[in-house]
Amino acid sequence: MTSLRTRSSDLRTGWGSRFSLALDLLLAASLLAACASPAVHPAQPAARVSLQALLRMTPSATAVSLLPGSPPHLSALHFVNAELGWTAGQGVILATTDGGTSWRRQYLGSADVTGFSFLSPTLGFAATSQGLLKTEDGRTWRPVPGPSLEQVEFFSPEAGWALSGGSQEFQRTLLATADGGATWRRLAIGPVAGACFFGVQVGIAALSAHAGQAVTVERTTDGGAHWHPVLSVQGAVPKELQCTPDGSAWLVAAGWASMSQQSYSVFRSADAGASWRVILANTTGNGPGPGSSAGVPAGPGSSPGPLAVVDRSTAVMAGTCVACNMGTASFSATTDGGAAWSPATHSVPLPTAFPAMLDMLSARVGWLLSTPSPGESQIQETTDGGATWRTLRLVGPSKPTAATAFANARVGYGIGQTGDPLAVLRTEDGGNIWRQVGQLPPHADGLYALGVAGRSRLFVSTLNSLVYASRDGGRSWLPVPVSVLPATDAFSFAGPDTGCATVGSPQEGLDFATRDGGQTWARAAMQGVPAAICAVSLRDPALAKAAMRLVDRLAPTNAGVPEFFLSTVATGGGSLWIAFSNTPHSRLYILAPGQAPRVVRWPDGTMSVSSLSPVNAREAYATTFDGRLMATRDAGAHWRQVP
């Protein structure tokens, strides 16, 4: 059972007035008598506990395991061919095998991933805040602990280099390894902004000298033991340095910036960094591109964007104009080493203020990583050199966005996914992997409530006062006439055939019951209660009445400011889970026939829960207001985020 609007009968109803656990506990009543129906639980003895004893129970400690959310903030992107690629960022690595149409997570942890280096489609390394991650099958990653790394490049499984130094982009240390990243040695050069190598011995590094007023490129031919300058550009800072294994090097140097524009130049070397020439320059109101001269082609945009080097002859330069039509990006490509560049496009809307990373397989095919707002990222694909872009869905149909409800510990359903609010999803492994199985009707204008009866019968109520039912696991849907069931605020099923639907608030609304899996509905005997308690009353009236006594004691209905108020209540497997909020003393009560009640301290301050979906007295799923799916297997003592 899931409820999605704040006026729902099962979501923060606001029941209650000021109440203290220290007061009025002398009125003891039998909470759980012989509640279980013999036909349902013939072998279980009845559990008895007084309301006073239940309220005085000391909540057990509750542990919450929180993992990074989704979608993550991404900062790395790499494709090895048109189908196989990786992207990564804060605590996550995602991979695609279909050119970015769908993505699957390969790593989830605490390390922030900042760059990739692949020697083959299966052998690769990732630079992280905790050292290296290494894959030898292209699918699983194992840590190689070490210093925090921002960039990494390997020549063989053993030999490579890296940049280390954190957020100070012009103060990074250049490191080298000969044992696959197990140990690193510092190379004999000052703080660098960027570097690249053409093998173990020959490499170049870009330094920002004179308080950012000049770019110096230094070169080594003995593996970093000695360096000598090969290029100096005044009035500039290094923005990007890239190399190809066959000896070409490309440097983007940015000039002074003001009024949303910045001049820049692109330099190229064809002899492993020994000599350089300007191949692209962009002049703005701040002055000419650094180190530029007459006859150099103009670059795209009014400020530099990312550069993507394909091979020694081919590269694509991105330019941005934040003042043009609310922001645009333009792209220009060369296929002859910079002698000529394609005309720049000037009307591509910016997905972000500044595109972060560009990865091109050719002058026409590639991907752009950008961050539209803090904490969000997106990837776009082009097949025409940047003239048009298609936004890719980063996590595919792997996370419901509107609602979730579980039939048992493994099978659950969800509504909505990124870019498709009417998608119907199903999981068969407890929420780890979701696959789309159907689509809500086009007239379903916004989801209001979701109910699951058994493994394949679903009910949804929509914002435009329509109710739909599916009897084939969400593949097809039929409208439920208003004469059968009015627009519903919440669904709850206590079994494959028995359930309730609440119309309006619990205090003032109506409860409708079904005993045939939703084919027919009638006024329920128990009225003015949450749908979950109504559903339990169809199988176990005593348990439902005991639950209502608990609710009335903790959240009375008379006016006033509540000390406790009902957060959510749900049923599954014959049990009732009732959550009360009162930070920092929120509590979760679990009631089940024939079992002693359990109470835990509900982690509302850490895990703000919008809905519960229990499957029995020990196992449940919870959806948080920030979109996470949490699970417990020990009656709420521990909660973990379902990846």
C-alpha cells in the first residue's frame, strides 16, 4: 500500500492532540487478546499485552544504512566504442552496452570517481578519492587503496601516472606507478594543472605560473626525473591538456574573463610536445585569444567549453555563450590537425551553464556530460557533430518515481520512471532491478494511490478522480466505474482477495471493502479508519480494534497540537505496521496475530518516510520523501537502502 498525497488517509493525517507517555497510562486495556482466526493461524497461541505495557515498552535502537542517492552527481565519462561506455561520479559507476540508451550500476560506495583509463573493453582503472578502482572484466570493480586521485592514465596493467591534490586544480601533484597503483612515487616537477604521457619516459605537464598570468608547458624524456619548458603563454591559465598515444598533444589556454565571456586559444603539438602552434583562437571584448596570431581560425562560443581529442588529426571544441538566448553551446571540429575547422553551430540550447565533459568517437559521434543544477547530471548524445543532441536516461527503468508497493519480499510494483510518469514497473528481486511491464492509460492524470492484491492484481487512483485496475501485473488496465468504487485516497490489501479503499480522510471519509480481489466493493463494517486497519478488520477484527485503540491513545482526534501524530500505517502478511512521528522520539509499532507486539524507535529524523509496504511481521519496504527505497528484514531494527 502506498499513498501519495498529503491529505491521504494513511500519510501524515494529523490525528491527535498533545499527548504524553508519562500521563494517563493507568487505564490499562487488553490490546491483543486471542486475535488470530483459527482458520488463518490455527497453530499460533494468542499473545496478550496491556495497552499500558505496550506504551511503556522501551523502543529498541534502530540502525539506518544510507547509500548515495540517485541520480548522482557525475564527473567522468568514457566510451571505448559506439556501444560500450562508462560514467561515474559521487560514489557510483554506471555502464552502458547500448550506446547510452540504458545504464546499469557497476559500483556503489563511498569513493568519488573522477576519471577513467581503459586499456581494453574489459581492463580499466578509475581514479577516486580513495585511490584506484580496477576492473578486469568490464563489469566488477575492486579497490586498490592509495592517495586521492583526480586523473589517471595507464600504459600497461602495471605502468601509469596520476594527478593528486584535491580541489586545488593548479596545485596538483604528478605521480607515477609501476605496480598497478599499489604504490606511487612523486615526479620531480612543481604543482601542475594537467599532464599527459606518450609512454613511460616521454610526457608533458601544464603549469600555471605567476599567479595565473601565464601557462607553461614542461616536457620530460626520462620518466619525470628532469623537466624543461617547451611552451609559455602569457595572460592565460591552462584549461585542458590532452594527448594521443602517437605523439599529438592539444592544450586549451583561457584568457581573461568578464561579462560572461572569456577569450581562449587551442595549441597543438605533433611531436610529443616538443614544439607547438596555435590552431584555434577566440577573441572577445576582453582581448584576443592568448598567444594567437593573424589567420588563426576563430573558435566557437564566447567562452571555452570542453575539448574532445579523437586522434592525432581529429578533435572537437565546444564553446559556450551564457548570454545568448538564455545560454547556448556550439561545436566546431577539425579532421586535419587544426588546419581547418567546421563552421560552428550557434543555436544548441545549453543543458547547463557550462558543459562539463565531451567524449567523441569521431568528428560527428559523441557524448556530452553536463550538470543542469547542483547534485544532478545528464548525458546527451550527438551523431551530427553537435548540431543536435538527444538526452539519455542515466538509470533507465530501474527506479520508480511515483509509488511502490510489494506483494511479498521479492515481488513489487512501481509507477513512473524518469521521463515517463505513466510507466508500470515490476521487480522480482526485492527492488534491486526494476523492469517496465506496462503503461497506465493516457487519461491517468497523475498518480494518487497504488494498491497490490496478490502477485498480479493492481489498483491505481489518479488525480483526475479515476480508478483503474489490472489483473495481469500491470500489462493492461481497465477503468473501474464510479458506481463500483469512487475516487480513492488509499488502497490496502490484507490478502490476495481482502482489502479496503478509503475515500476521503479517515475521520470523515468512507471505507469500502472487497472480499473477491476487487471485483466488487461495498461499505466496510469498520468506518473512519485508515485503509490498512480496515483491510485487517476483514480477516482479524480483534487485531484491527486493538490497532485503533493504540492509534486513539497515541494520536487522539480532538483538536490541539499533537505530540505524536500518525505518520503512516500499512498491512502485509497479516501484520500491521503503524508509525508515529515525534522527532526525536518517533516510534514504529508492529502488531501481528499470535505474536508479541514490537516497538522500535522510528528513524524519522534520518529517514523521512512517505509510505510503508510490509510483507509480514519482520519484513517491510519503506519509501522516503527524497525518493529512496529502504528495506528491513528484522522488524525495523535495521534499515538499508535498496540499491
